[in-house]
Amino acid sequence: RSHPHQRRSPHLDGHRHRTRGRARGLGFSSNQGSRSEETRRVKEVNRASALLQTIIDEVSREHFIDTAALIIEDDEREGIAGDGDLRSTEAMAQVARKVCRVYMDELDNVFLATLLAYIQAAKDQDREDVVELLNCVYEQIILLLRMDLPGG
């Protein structure tokens, strides 16, 4: 049995269809745009992380070699040396500056934000050795950026 009030109204069907079509259209384009933006950001952060890891590896390797050379040099002088920690810190700064200079064209805001996030993560994990290295890299990048400014 079909009752007249049980039949669907064409007006309601049309309204439901329009609403569904609008929602689907807006939802699709909005999600698509935010997904591609998210994908772009993830790629930028991954690129920055890989670059930071390269810089960390190079600074660590070169600083290790320089430190080993200082230790050998100090041993040859029979321990007559100045402040070893200060020399080591300055040596790391010089190495970091040299390495960062090579990559300056690739260092952007995403890289700096990634570096700051790494510094915070290292602090959260009480990794003072890593914090020291990352802070040194950050300071040298800022120094190099200042040197590139007019009058720097």
C-alpha cells in the first residue's frame, strides 16, 4: 500500500541532493588542498632534517679529527696546554662555521625551525652533548647570516 504522505517530496530530494553535492564538492577540494599542503610541508621538513643530519655528521667527524689532533699535539708537548675545553669549543665553532658556509644556500626558515625543534628535543632528553653541538651549529648559522647582511 502506498500512501501519499509516504512518498518523497521532489523538493526534499532536490534539497538533499544539493546539500550532499555541495558538501562533497567542498570537502573534496578542501581536503585535497590541505593534504597537498601537508605533503609539501612534510617534504620540506624531511629535506631540512636530512640536511641537518648531514651538517651534524660533517661537523662531528671534522671536530673529532681536530680534537684527536689536539690531544696528540698536547701529548707531544707533555701536557703543556692551555684550556682544552675552550680550545675544543672554539675548534667546534670553526668547524661548524666552515660546514654551514657550504650549505648556506640551502638553509631556510624550515631548516632553522627544524634545528630549533631538534635543540628542544635534545634538551628534553637531557642530551647536553647534542644540545652543545646543535647550539653551536645554530650560532654559526646566525653569525654567517649576519655577515651576509649589508654592513655585516
